[in-house]
Amino acid sequence: MEVQKTALYNYHKNLGAKFVSFAGYEMPIQYKDGIVKEHISTRTHAGFFDVSHMGQFFLEGDETLIESLEKIIPADLKNLKINHSKYSFLLNNEGGIIDDLIITRTEKGFCIILNAACKENDIKQISQFLKEHHKHLLNNDLSLIALQGPKSVEILEKLIPGVANLKFMTGNNFEYEGENLYVTRSGYTGEDGFEISISNTKVEKLIDYLISNEVKPIGLGARDTLRLEAGLCLYGHDLNEKINPVEANLKWAIAKKRKEVGGFNGWEKIKNLLANGSEKIRVGIKPDGKVIARENTKIFSSDNNEIGFVTSGTFGPSVNAPVAMGYVKSEFSEVGTSIQLEVRGKKYGGKISELPFYKKSYVK
Amino acid sequence: MSEKKFSKKHEWVSLDGDVATVGITKHATEMLGDIVFVEVPDAGKAVEKEGQAAVVESTKAASDVYSPISGEITEGNKAIADDPGSVNTDPEGASWFFKLKIKDKGEYDSLMSKDEYDKFCKENPS
């Protein structure tokens, strides 16, 4: 498959981006400032992220659309209000996570934001449950821009009046440059912020405005350190088709009503796990020293038994220490448990830590 | 202290008698980005030419640092292990990685000069 580019590719180039191949797209990994400065400026001011590689999947239909989607998504879609969003997943028959996603109720149906690497398969999986009269569209004419950081609201409100009234995990339609755009208050950094769905033809103008307000461009590198400090999962690393929401410590994202009634893929398995717990579970990990425990680092108990593995690990610039997450046998998952991390053949001490590593500041 | 010589793996070496000082080049730090972890060898460790001798990690990835010259380590620079970010600020000065007692000055002589190294970097952009 040919390498794909977002509408902002040349814009990134002019900003001095270094590119990396990600999910079939040429995406900026960092800009001139580098990962640590980009990370800090998001936490202290605001940063923008081009996440147009993610799928913006629109569905339209009657009441039967809800029934169809609820077979593969364990959210309470029936009671999801228009312009409200939920974090959820697509589940397979074994309760494994096919993808994690944000689903928003729209006037005509739903919009689902899908991971770039998964979107083709996701649509195949969702389509199995759709009826002929349900309409669906992966809209590639739209860009998706995340604006994140404490100054986001002040800066965006000046350009698009009304966005300041949005609460976390809600959205609405707004007008910009004579066109409709959809803004949600959400993100992937642990900061207050927005995700803006805007036509490819207007996106450069929006970015011009953000840059004139000293909003820095942020690459995938800092996106990763920001989300890891915020304790958020990255699909393909912390989550995959063999991991279910109970193991992933994400059972909070299965709606209460759905936990009771079920009726979605993998329900039997998940019901059992909800009652009895899982063998392994996702935890936060803090190495004692400066050593970085990256993905696939083996985790040992203090008496040298192998108990798990790291799925994401990096240096957290705001925590000013290395941070990681991974899976351990459930009996070792209590916060404060001493563990050992095997890095380059040597064992280093560490502890099971609370998530997030960095305290969130969402507007509720 | 002799003039600095350079390796294709982006290390620099300077020589004082039979003791070489080794670090990574400014060009290497620019490719790596923000350095957040450094592991330096202990005194007494024997290293081969182009053998793994230290570790440097940026926010992006971990990389091995090779010794461009064989010998026995006399000192690892503990200061950079305590403050990895200092490698970004002064890679070719105070933030050297290790010193070693060399066996064969011919290995030093065969490394690239500053001009040769700059040309090498231009011809081999990462």
C-alpha cells in the first residue's frame, strides 16, 4: 500500500517535522523543539496534534442501528445523549479488544473515532452487524486536530465562541470560515483540551491561528509520553485482540447496564471475569532509579519469579522519572508491590504504581 | 591532549598518552533527541574495538555506545549517569562517556579526522 499523508503533511514539513511511518501514514514524530520541550509546552501552555490519520467513521440509521452497534460495543448507546461521547471498544467473540475508540451520539446516528492502524478491519467487523438500511462512511475529507493544554480553552474560545461551554466528553457543531465543524472536549494527554473535526480545505487556516497564539506543534513522540503519564492505553501495545477489558483494568468503560444484561461479543467470558477477576491485570510501574523499562521488558517478583511484562515504557518529562505500564499476575498488582525489571540482562528494582502518573485536569 | 578522531558509529576519541577518552558526537545527540538515561562501564572492564561499552537512551529509544578502540576501562563518567540531559548540552566536552587504557595506537590513527567525519555525516544522513 502506498504511504499515506494527511492534509497537513507539507505544513508539518515547513515546521521542521521529522517524519516516521506510522500505521501506513507519514507522521511527524517530533519538530525542532524535541519531545521533552513539546511535552512540557503542552502541559504548561497548549499544543496541537495532527491526528487526521485516525478514522472518523460516521453511521446513520434508526433505532436498529443502536442494537447493531451494541452487539460489538459494550457501551450504553441507547442512553447516550446527543453530543455526548464515551470511551469504549470493539470486542471479539472471546471478549478481546479489536480496537479502543471514542463514540459520540450525533443527530442522525453516531461518530466513532478509530485507531489508524485498525480502522479498515474495524469497519469490516462493525459492518457484520449492520443492516442494509444503515448508512456508513469513513470520511477522509476531514482532518482531526487535537488541541491540548491549560490554555486551549482560552485560545479556541476566541476563534470559535461557545467551545468553552463544552464539558469533558461532550461535543457540538460550530461554524468556522462559513463551514461546519465539530468540536469535542476530549483528548489523550491528561490535559484539558479539544478535538476538532474540520474539512481538509480549512485545516491550514486553523493551524495558522493556533501557531499565532503560540500553540506548538506536537509530534507522536510527545503524544506517547503525555498519554503514558496520563495512564492511557495505546492500542497495539497495551491493548490487543488477546486482551479483554477486565485484564486491561478498563472494566469501568463497560456500561453498568451492559455489565448486568450483556448481549455483546464475548459477554459470557467477560461476565465470568467480572465475577472472579482475571489472572493478569494492567498496572502502572515505576522503576526505582533512572532505568527505562521499555515494551517487552520482563517483570519478576522480588523472589525472582517471572510475573509479567511491560507494554509501554518511557521517560516521563513531567514526572521527571521513568514510567511504564504492563501486565502482571493479579496477586502482584497491589500498588506499592516491589518488583524487578530485567533490562539488558540486569535486574532493576521497581514498584507497582497508581495510574495516572500525572494528575489529570479535565473540565467536568 | 591529541586531536579528536571520529568513528562511523558517531563516537569521538581523544588521546592523552595511552589513555583515550570516548564520547558521542554532537551529530549523534541531534539524531537521538532528548537523552534521559545513560549507563557507563565500570573501571576494569575490557572492551574490544567496536564492542558494546555503554548505553544511551533518549525519549525515543535505547542505543548502544561502542568503543571505537580496544582497551581496559579506567573510568566511567558517573556525572552523566546522574544527569543524562547534560549529554545534549556538552557532548564533546564535559559529557564524555568513559576513559580507557588503549593497547594499539594504530586503532586510533585509523579513525576519521573531523573533516572526514563531517563529510561522512553529510553523505550518510539518517
